[in-house]
Amino acid sequence: MKKRILTGDRPTGKLHLGHYIGSLRNRVKLQDEYECFFIIADLHTLTTKPEKTGELKDNIYRMVLDYLSVGIDPQKSTIYVQSQIPEVGELAVIFGNLVSTLRLERVPTLKDVMKDAHITIPSYGLLGYPVLQAADILMPRAHLVPVGKDQVSHIEVTREIAREFNKLYGETLPVPEALVPEDIGTLPGTDGKTKMSKSAGNVINLSDIAEEVEKKVMSMYTDPTRIKATDPGHVEGNPVFIYLDAFGSGEDKEQITKYKELYVKGQVGDIEVKKYLVKILNNFLDPIRKRRAEFEKQPELVERILKEGTAKAKKEAQATLKAVKSAMKINYYD
């Protein structure tokens, strides 16, 4: 029997190349080896953007298009909407009593989230988001949660809650483990900042048309120490070459290597290298655009995928909540 995985995204906008490198390409591989549940975590958007709920339906639709266009297969995986599973909220209430506020305040990402969202005092929901996250993970009784090396601590609260529940009420819930892919990577933003960020506007989206990609690439940050094309340049840490390495196919490797050699000698200009990157990225994105266009012609199919996935997730949630209540002996009227 396949082990289960839970992972997903908050529907806050379009998915970009950074999402693809950091998680989406790995999910496409994982769905052949594991039983995957992909959560569209709309309730988690309330922790920082409670006023933006009117945008969620469109964002969810676009996110599913992104999922399908990169190769996530609803015949292999379950795609569902978090807010349509009320049992998750009840699980979160139960789990919230198994962890202290002091522990939640020590979650490494809390301060980063508050800083990025310009929040000085966290709401109850933001402070407790790891508890809701625990409910999300334990709802389908997931064994594994794919994360990057720097995100392993994110699921530690879930592990602690599962262990505490099992200690108090008997072995009921799996204690999930982090699944850290060996080849996971990150992309810098087009402005040279550490990573792509929708809020920073330094992204190339999976849904960008060819002209948009060209415009963004041609304005990309490269090597600030290089004033003229004849100046020796730096390849290491240069976003243009990082993107070339990430998206160049086997047949591109020889040309990329050649450009690197010329660049450090000051024998090729940024414009020529960027034009080559435009070609590479559009070659990569063209099949994704084609698949997306096909699904855009079938909005009823996208809707059905979401409804069927959510219905399947709801059955899992009902089974988990029943087992939890039974273990706690609060299943009074079952």
C-alpha cells in the first residue's frame, strides 16, 4: 500500500518558476510513487490577508490550471479545497489544546511571516496557523510532508501534536515525517534578490506569455560589477546563468558552458546571453502553455476535478475525525 503525502499552496496568486523548481516538479514525480493529497489552503490566506477573500475563487481556479498544466494528474492525485472540509476546523480545535502558545511563538517562520506582511501583533489565527496546518496534515493521515531542508522545522509542531494525542488517547494518528528531495532547489528573483516572491514582483509566472517572458528576462539583474560587455563577468550567483542551468535541456548544456566561458573573459554581452535564456524559458514553457490552454477551454472539467477531489478528501476527514473522537471517548451519539 502506498504511503500518503500532503502538500499544497495558498491561493494568493499565480504560480511561478520558483514554485516549479522548489516544489511542483517534485510533486509530479511523487504522484507516481505515493498517494498524494494536494491542498489548496485558502483558509491559511486569512492569517495575513483576511480582506482578500473576494479574490480566492479566481485564484483557486488559476492555481488548479497551473497544477494541471505542469503535469499533476487528478487521476493519480487528490486536489481539494481546504475550506470545504469543515472537519479540519474541528480537528484544529482539538489539536489546539495539545500545544502551548509559548511553543507556537517559537515557530521559526512566525517572525518572517509577520515581517513580510507588516504585522506587529499576530492574530489568534496567525499564531495558531501551525495547529491548522497539523489538522491539514493529519486529516488524510499523511505519512510524509515534502519540504525543503530549511523547512523541516515547519512540521515539527504537527509531529508533537500527533505524539501528544497518541500518548493521551492511544495510537490513533501517524507521526508524519519530512520528505526532503535531494535535488530540490531555489531560484533567485529576476531582480537578483534571494528568491522569487509574488509580493516583490520579481517573478516569471508559469502562465506568462512569450512576450512577457522576454520583457522580464531582458530587464533581469546580472552582474553589477560589469559595466561594459568587454568587462570580465561573474557567473556564480548571476541569476541569468542560474536560470540557464535550471531550465536548459541536455542539448543546451554545451552552449551554456560556452557562454559561461566567454562571459568570464568579457567576450559576450548580457543581451546575447539573455536572448538565449528567453529561448530556453519559452521552450520550457510552451508545453505548459499548451496544456493550460486545453484546460482553459474546459472550465467545467476543472470544476469537476475540484469537486471530486474535495469530496474524496471530505471522506478521509470524516473517517479521521470519527477515529479521533472515538479515541477521546467523545463520540457520544455515534
